[in-house]
Amino acid sequence: MINCNLCEGEVEKKLVSVEREWNGKKIVIKDVPAVVCEDCGKRYFDAETTLKMADVIPGFVHNYGGWFRVQEG
């Protein structure tokens, strides 16, 4: 069994909504596959899902709960 890295609670697979602000606008990505802690709510995304979310918001990638700009060149 896999446990949450943050609180050691049990986790389960779910579809979640991910909300981010970009260029002053709120962006909501629905039905994102994640593993979610039943105790603290921490969400974990696999690499493929993270890259797909980055495609929705160009120039950004997910980094443990925060977004940072990818420097080009």
C-alpha cells in the first residue's frame, strides 16, 4: 500500500479539478487523474499527467504544488 509522503495517510486514485491563475485569469482543468490522500488532501500527479497540464498552460510546468516558468534558450 502506498501512503502519503506528507502525513502517511492512505491515498486513492481520483479525478480532480486543478485550478491555476495565469496572466490574471483563472484556469480550471477538470477530470485530471491524481492520487489523493484521504487524510490531508495532498494530490500527486504522474509525469504524463503533469506534462499534459503543462501543455494546457504554455511555458509552465507543475512543481510540487507551485508553477514556475520554463526558461527557453
